[in-house]
Amino acid sequence: MKKLNLLCFGLILLLYASFTTNVYAQECSQLTNTPDLYQVTKTNTQALLYFTPVTGATRYNIVYGLEPGNEKYSVTFNYGTSTGAISYTINDLDPKLNYSFRVNGQNDCSTSPWSKWVGKLNPTPTIIKPKSGSIEAGSESGIILLAVSLGTIAVGATLFKLASKKAD
């Protein structure tokens, strides 16, 4: 009877072993490529960042501050596998300040190199309304000032001469 019990126990152990699957830890990939932070658009209290994904990354870390190298603030967010551009919005920015940003990818065992710093972004263009005179070429009452040189205003690739009213 003891032999039969021992044989049954051995048979049960053998069946258990044949149906059990061994689970091994997955190999964690090293992150070697650098994300390309290619666009940052700032509007009032938000900045919308666009960057390329890092192969094998499961989350991203964005650091930012008031100038390149100033990592005063950071945010980390999870993100699945992507082959296209990744966008992320940072909220609650001071509309009067300029910011610089950079990003890297991360997984459970590795961190990618950092992107280049992008920033010192002005929140909104400066609108200048002439106190006297007019602007030729039928422009509106306000213009966006991009460059000023000796009475000439450059807006994009078009130059406008400032016409001044002469006192009568």
C-alpha cells in the first residue's frame, strides 16, 4: 500500500511539473536613441511640446525652467509604444515668463539621453499700434513687430515704410 501511495504521489508530482510553466523576467532594453524635441508652442499658461519617441521607452520625463540648464520643474508621464510624434501639454505656466524645455525617455532599467533644450519662448507677440501716421499696403490698425530698422518695419518677408503725418 505504501508503494502504491508513493507511486500515486510521484505521478501527481510528475503531472503537476509537466503542466507548470516557468516564468522568467523579461530582458529590459537599454534606451540609446535621443528624443527630438522639435516644437514647443506656448500660449498664455500652456506649452504644447512635440517630440519623437524613444524606442523601448514606457514613460517620458520633461524638465523645464526659466532658461536652458534650469531644471526647476519636471513632469513624468507614462506612454505606450509609439512610432509617430508624441505631444504633451504643460499647464499652469506664468504668462509673463519665458521657459526652456527638454525631454528624455525611460523604462524600468534605463534612461535615454536628453533632447536639446528648446525654449526662451515669448508667450505672445508684441502688438504695436502707431500713434501717428499710417502703415502702407492696407494693413490693419495693429501690426506684429518683428524687426525695426530706420523707419522700416519687417513683417515676415514684406517690408513696410512708415508714413508720417506732417504738421500743417
